[in-house]
Amino acid sequence: MSQEGYDHATVEERWQEAWDDAAVYHVPDEASDPTYVLGMYPYPSGKLHMGHVRNYTITDAYARYRRMRGDDVLHPMGWDAFGLPAENAAKERDTNPRDWTFDCIDTMRGQMKSMGFGYDWDREVTTCTPEYYRWNQWLFRRFHEAGLVERRDAEVNWCPSCETVLADEQVEGDDELCWRCDTPVETRELDQWFLKITEYADELLEAIDDLEGWPDSVRQMQRNWIGRQYGSEVDFEIEGHGAVTAFTTRIDTIHGATFFAIAPDHPIAEELAAEDDAVREFVEEEADPDGDEPNGVAAGLTATNPVTGEEIPVYVADFVLSDVGTGALMAVPAHDERDHAFATKKDVEIRPVIAPEPDDWDGETVPDAPDVEAEAFTDDGVVINSGEYTGLDSETAREKITADTEGASEATQYRLRDWGISRQRYWGTPIPIVNCDDCGAVPVPDEDLPVELPEFINTTGNPLDAADEWQQTTCPECGGPATRETDTMDTFVDSSWYFLRYVSPDLEDAPFDLDRANDWMPVDQYVGGIEHAVMHLLYSRFFTKVLADEEDLEHREPFTNLLAQGMVQLEGEKMSKSVGNVVSPQRIVDEYGADTARLFMMEAAQPERDFDWSEEGVRSTHRFLTRLNDLVEDYAAGDVATAGDGDAGDGDAEAADRDTIDDYVADETDAAVAIAGAEYDDLTFNVALREAQELVRTLRSYREYADPHPDVFERGVDVAVRLLAPVAPHLAEELWETLGRDGFVAEAEWPTASVDRDTVERRRRLVANTREDVRDIIDVAGIEDPERIDVVVAPDWKYDALEIAIDSDADNLISELMGESHIREQGDAAASYGQDLQANREALQETLGGDAEYDALRAAAWLIEREFDAPVSVERAADADESVVSKAEPGRPAIDIVE
């Protein structure tokens, strides 16, 4: 369906070509520390979806804004091009992953260009090319040399549908589903390659506090994922099996341990399962770590408490996890909710050994035991029923019990596990290892990199296992026959350093130019989905820290500021092909234009918020752009008087005899600049755009109500175009040319204002309150046809009194006010106003000064005249009747309406 309005297709194509021809977005290598703006690069799935469009409009708008601020801006794009979906798509289409991937890239690159995204395409990277993944292999060698690579048999997450290993971070939800296909994940024992991210666990955790430009939610997700806990390790002797170490953060409760529990896959549990049918049945059929309540089976063994010597029963329990702590724990039902639930179910003793600390505790009297039959008491408190430790506070007891108990020691545990990068797939970076019978696993030398993928083999399982000729090679150490590693790397390796490759994408002897990286990095503004909080973002931080230690990178964090953008929804649901509620970006571009899609997305909500796609909202945005186009074209055609000599575009021209309406429009132009710039800085585009759109509405009203002053009107449209240029760049370029400006608006200077935001907000509050008061008076008094409206500004002494009241911390404000002779001279009026100020001290707000209020109200009088079709007079207190003046206050002028 065609839309009325300007010819968006012609406009957008014209300026996209012009930008390309002029290389507007190219950043030369010689640039000094450009502002680095980056959106998380996409997986080339075939076509852009609305989530892509929102992400990349955010970064594009910010990059354009920073460029207009005078910055060199690095704003690149690339492709996260390896991965299982391409392999599956190739199998379905009887092609190969490479061809399918590059077809998708071509399509998506074209769509990005049609959206007007201003990327430096000279820096494009594609991770599935040997020119890129060679450096994945090079980095693997550097990590190996640093002792951060290990191969070992490991229990791994296995997706039977994808037929590959998953990292812990790729197993989602309580149901433990594959992040790609939602298949329930299984556990297998496989020989795997790991990157030892746990070596950096402490720094990764502690440096989170310094990531002040990151959302608190993302920082907390990373803290939780790393999961550092301080506690104690303590040995319990289990009959027939020797000492078993348990980790606990609450060794102060050890006197209340009434049973011991081991994980279903603990070695002792596996031994028992081989000889005890009840244990075997539980382990193989009943254990459910994700169940709503803990379950277990008696092991028929006892464990000896190392502090008390007491023997307590051992259970195999599904709430104990082998990869958390040691896979074994002392259970204290009185002080742990999970232990309490299990003990209640199995009728095990619940023995309180910690009591709440009374508010008036003297440090000596032992408080009474809490009632723990119904629920556990889980806080720290005072130790009770614990022999020589009774009467100690929990923290002191933890220290003493750990120190006094043989075999116990302070310990730190982490939820974070080493990063298993082995994947049994074809479409990924080959792990650069050859396996030699004599030399073992040998890294491929740098000079033999890249190890390139062979031709695709369409088979089940790991396709590289079927690449017999490719596998056969020689050992780099002994020269004997050897075979290549057939696992490929987790694709998160690709994205853990890609932002560095943009700095020098064509460099042939290193992954990145070190000097340039040290100058240009870290990324100033990064934008992407919050779903990457504990995968991509954590891995990127890890890689950056290793490169700082091993390759002299001067920064240890990759991203200074992070914005996690919200979803684009339709009727409250995330857009999804499976749900069938997808809106095609290309259709919107075809029907309404890229500028409409971009502007609607940015004005609909703050970037981090979810928002609902609305076809009516899109149409409304298109109508606005059409009105803007008409406004500027009418001006250029002479429907508004042309400006005098000089360039009004910089906003410095002022006519001495300007009418008050001109004053208002000039002030509102300044106001829009003052607010929009700060909001662009903060990426709150919706607020910035509201200012630009309100300015356009003001200009249209100005043209309809008065004969606009040419300089004022020209500056207004000039500013409106520049404020909209980051988000609606094509039309802005067209209108910039229509205004007769030189060069691209994409490279124009951001407008400046001579007013600050506080002044703007006070002035607007004054005008809005005054208009509302006029409405209220007319409504309450039932005035149908006002003859005249008089607005009277408060006397100067009231402004002084208000300022004193705001700054004062005196108990007796009235006394302080009366200390000022010019206020005291006002007699009862001063006393009455002082009492009002005293009563409302907490709510007082600064206002404009008396002269500024007078000027602002005179400038805005036309708005009241237009609304009520009556002349408006604005008077100073000295020129008005005292009966009216007495009602006037700073920020709230008196209003007298004559019928």
C-alpha cells in the first residue's frame, strides 16, 4: 500500500549512495582515539528482524550524534558466522554451510544499508573465513602457552538433538534445556578442551564493581554466575570409605548436623548403586535435582562429625550437586531450608544450635533456642547447644571451629566452572592440535596456521570424524604420523575478541595492531541483548584480561558502557517466527521508509525497555516526517520570509525589535537544544526526539499564528533538522540541502544553546502552571467569553524570601526573613507569606527571577491568547493593582480575568 508524503524510497537511496561515495563513515587508521560505538554483531540467519533493527538503530543514532559533536567515530559491523544453525540449514538444503552463510550475509548487509546504518564497511569481519579464525587458533596457542588450556575427561552437557557439547551457560532454565533447540540436556563423559576461566574468577568478580557504565542487572547476573562463597572445608569419616570433604559456609552450625548427604553421582553413591538396589533405583530413576522438593535414599552408612564425634546417617540426596562445593555436605535442618525440608520428610532430628541475637544482648547470656519445627532459622546469631562454642556470635564461632578442628581449613568455592570449548560439529574453528602416539597432544605451530576446514561432509555426529584425508598429518615435534583434533571451538570464542579485530581487520601478522588497540580500546558504548550477560560478556572480559597479561593490551575490560536493549513485542509478546507474530522490517522500509521505522522505534520507549510495535504508531511517525518535509519545503519556497544577511543556522542572529512571539520560539529552540543534547548523551533517545518533535509543532503553530521572524524561523527549522539527523538521517540530509546548507548534515556541527536545562525546566513549569491556572479559573467561574486576561508577576521581595527559605536551615524561618529590612517593610504581607513558606519548606522549588518570569510570560502570552481567544497582558507588580499583586507568588503569577 503506498503512503502519501515525500518520496522516501528516492530520498533514502540517493543519500545512501552519497554517503558511500564520500566515505562519510570511514575511520582512517591514523585517527586518534575515536569514539568506539558497537552493536553486538549478528548471526547471519537470513534476514534482519526487528530486534536487530532496534539494536543497530541505537548504535547508529549514537554514532551519528557523536560525529556531529566533532568526534572521530569507529562504528563497524561484522558477522558471527560460525555455528550449528548454518550446518543444519546446509543439510536441509543439500548445500554447504559456507555458501548458505554468505548468501545470508549478502542479504542482511543489503538490508542494513537500506536502513541507513552508517558503518565503516572497510572494517567488516566475518568469523567463518580463514583470515579470521586463524587468529582464534593463534589465541588458543597463546592461552596454551600461558597454562590456560587443559584437555581432560569431563562430565559434560550433551544435547542429543544438536549432537554436541554445551557450556554450562548454554543450558537454560530449571528444566535444563539446550539454548539453541530447547531439547533436554543430558550428561556424558567426554575428552574435552577447556579454557581455564576459573584462574581469573576473582578478578572477574571484583572488577564488576568498577563497571559503572553497565546495568546493575547485568553486573549482578555475572556476580551470581561466578558465585564466590567463603567458607570452610571439613572432613567427615564415612565408615568403609574414609574421609569425605564437605564444604560449608556455616561451620558455626556443625553441632546441629544431624545427617550427611552426598550427590547421586558421587563416587561413593556410584559404588553403593552397584550393590544396593534401593540406591541404584534412586540414582537411576528417582533423583530429580530440579524437582520441587528434595528427595533421597538412606545409604546404610554413618559419618562421624569431626567436632562432636557423633555418628550421623548418610543419605544419597538429589539436592546435592557434584559440581557445587565438593558434592557432599553436612546437613543442618534447623538452619537450612533445604535440609529442613528433607529432614521433615525423612523424620530426621532437627536440632537448633543458633539463636537470634537479642537487641539488648550483653554478650554473655545465652539466648533461648528458636522454634525450628515449622521452618529453619537461617540467619547468623548466637551459638547455643555447642559445647565450648556456646555464647559466641556466628562469625567468631566460624573462625574458632575452623581453627580448632583437625583437617578443617578456610576455603573459597565458585559456581563458575572452566569453559569447555570442544564442539562435535563441522562449522566452527578447528582446534589447532594434532594427536601423536609418541608426543601426545601437540599444538600446531603458528607458521602452519590456519588449520582450514575441509570440504563439508553431510553426516550425523561430528562431520570432521569422517574427513579421513584431512585428519592425516605429521607431528610438529617428531615428524611422525599424527591425526588432527576433530572437535571445533565453541563459537563464543569468535565473539570474545572480535571487537579488537575491527581495529585492524586486514592485519596479516597479528590478530590486532597492539598500538592502535591500546589507543582505540576499550569500546566506549556497547549495545546488545541482556541474554548475553553470562556468556559473551563474561567470556569477552576473560579474553581481554588474558590479552592484557600475555600480549600487553593496556586495558583489562573490553566495554566501558553497556546498554542492554529491550525487546520489540507485538501485543505484549516477543516477536517470534514460531508464534507467527513477526513484523518484517523490509515491509516497513518499503511502505513507510527507513527513517519512519527508525524514528518510531527510538521515540516509542527508552532503549532498555520492551515496547509494543504499533502500526498506528508507525503511520503517525510517517505523518510527522511528512509534515516536517512540508514545513521545510514551504519555507524554502518562500512561504515564510527569507532570512536577512548572514547565516542564521548557527543560532546567533537576533533581531533587536523582535516580537514577543519570536522571543518564545527562539527560547523554545534553545530549550530543545539544551535538553536533546543531554538526552542523546544518555542514550534516552525518546526524550531527545520528543524535544525535536515539539519544536516542529511549535514552528508550525508559529507559522499559522504570526508572521514569523525570518531568522527565528530559519534557526528553528535548522535546529529541528539537526536534532532529528541521528535518527532520521535520510530526510535530514534532504532537508539540510533544501535549506541551502553546505556538506552533509551527518558531518554538521551539533547546535548550541545559550540556556541551561534548569532554566528551561523552570520556564516551562511557569508557563504550564500559568496556563493551567487560567483554565481552572475560567472553568470554576464559568466564564464563557473572557474579554481580557491579566497576568501579574510577584513583587521582587517574594523572590528574595523564597530564595532565603530554600537556602535556610534555621528553625524559625520567619525570624530570619524579618531580619531583611526590605522584607520586614512589607508588614503583614511578609509575615503571611513567611508562614506559607515555613509550612511548605519541604516542597519549595527554585523559580526564575522576577525579570526572567516577566520575560517568559510575555513571550508565552500568545499561547494563552490563541487558546482562549482573548488578549493577554503581562504586568510587573509595580504596575498592577495591589489586590491582584497580593495573590502573586514566584512561579505562580496572579491572574485576573475580565468578562
